[in-house]
Amino acid sequence: MVNPKTLLAGDIGGTKTALALYSQDGVSPVVIKKSRFASQDYASLAEVVAQFLGNSADTVERASFGIAGPVVDGVAHATNLAWVVDARELSAQIQAPVRLLNDLAAIAHAIPFLPSSDQEVLNVGKPVFQGTLAVVAPGTGLGEAFLTSSGKRYHVHASEGGHASFSPTTSLQTELLQFLQERFGHVSFERVCSGSGIPNLYAFLKETRKYPEPNWLAEALNQTTDPTPLIVEVGVEKRAEICIAALDLFAQILANEAGNMALKTLADGGIYLAGGMPGRILPFLRKAQFLHAFTQKGRFTEMLQNIPVHVVLNPESALFGAACHGFEPENFDD
């Protein structure tokens, strides 16, 4: 199947849905039209698509949607959103082939096409040409994927690595594991290395009395339903030691897991830190302690020192990745 002239791509999440029409200029997709919608204001993705396309529906030749949720046999049950998205129903609506993929898979599809302006390099390393790439993406949860090259293109491989057992590397992290085991039993990396995991780190530092909680911060946290943005904001702005310590701990755990991912997949082409969290805590990732934690893998320390580490700065990488996926003819072969 040849590439289409016009592609509809989407990034569907519990809070927002981003849709865009793309054309292809050379290798990379180019935006024709783009809009964002409040997901909760609509009963279905079909409604959003109809409003976005209007009279231009007949120009779409193919569609690719990244969705925060599992995709099974062309059907996705969106996480934190009462939508069931069926590729066949959407295909009938827009009269064009439709594919659905997990949002982290969409991000992974974007990686080979990201311009340097959409990345910050934490470790230059010595990348192997067409080497394996790995993605570690702490957002609300922790997503992980990797890409292997066939020589002509990269192929994305999904995983559930974020739910693997947390492995502490310091005495403080060992205490953290014991603290959280009493609450959860099994402690995954997602429990300590994601937006939803930030309050767990904060609670550990507070309840074990390693750092005092300022009264003003306690009052502010009591007034919010989601403490993560406040903890991150206060930590980045260096307004409370307990929040700084929580983000330092988060960064060390992220570095450890990124190093684990590099070893498991032999990611000699590079590690990419994506999702919502890395870009928000860049000052903590730029510290020497981050790369130290990433590379300290015993006999494989030198190998880790040669692996490039990038932070994905583009907040629309899932949308862009859905477009990259859509322009790959193999993804639409029946």
C-alpha cells in the first residue's frame, strides 16, 4: 500500500484529545491542521472526529490514533475515559482505513523522526548506527518500549516493563521499598517512577521523618486532589527541602530503571526519556548524580557510559508518532 497524501492522526487521553491532519514532506509528517479537544466534553471519539473534520472528511485517506489504554483486535478501552474506540466503526465513518495503537507505542514511533530541537541530550555516548533504541516514559504511569532496526526502518516493540518489581540500589531506596511493601505488597517501578508515584516518595520522606513538612505546604496539599503537580512545582522552584528530596529520589530511580532498560534491550542506539515527567524535572536530570545512577551497573558500567541518553521535549510526541505510524505502509497491510 502506498503512502497517503493526507493522514488523520490523533492522541487520545482522559483529559484531552489532539487531532491533526498531516501531509508528508520527504520523510517526516507535516501538519496541515491541528486542534485540541476536552475529552470529557464528548461521548465518543467519533464525535470529536466529526467536529474536527467538518467538510474535509473526504480528503482523509488513512487514520492512525494513539490511545491511553490497551488495544485488542482493533478495539481500545480508553484509560480514565468512558470511551470504547473501534477502528472498524471509525473506518466506516471516515471512509478510510483506521489503525489504533497504545499511546506509548505512538511515542516510540516518533523517536526515529524527532528533530534535535525536540530533544535534550544528557549523555552524548557513542551511538551504534541503526542500533536498538529504548523508551522509558514516566507520565501518569510508567511506559516502556523499544525499537529494533531491519536496516530499512525501525520496528516498535511494546512492553509492560513499568510493572516489573522495583529494585533498590541504595540504602534509602531499600527503606523506600520496605515502606511501600507494607502498603502495596508488590512494589513496581511505576509505584516509584511516575507521576502517580511522586506522592509515594513524598509520603515516605515525610512519614519516616527524613524531612520536615512545612505548614504552608501541608495546607496546600490538603486543598488539592492531585498532589503531584504541587510537589513537582515546589521541588523545581526549591521552595521546600522535602520536595527537592522527593525529586532527587525520583531522578535516581528513573536513572536506575533507564539503565536496566538499556541492558535488557541492548539499547546501543540510545535511551529516550519521554512522557510528562522528564521535561518537568530537567534540572534534576542534569545533575551528575543522574548519569552516575544510570551507568553504575558493575562490569557493564563502561558500556552504559557509551549509551546516549535523550530527553524528549516535544509535548506532542504521541500525536507526531501516531502520524509517523500512519505513514508507514506496512502498518496498514491486512
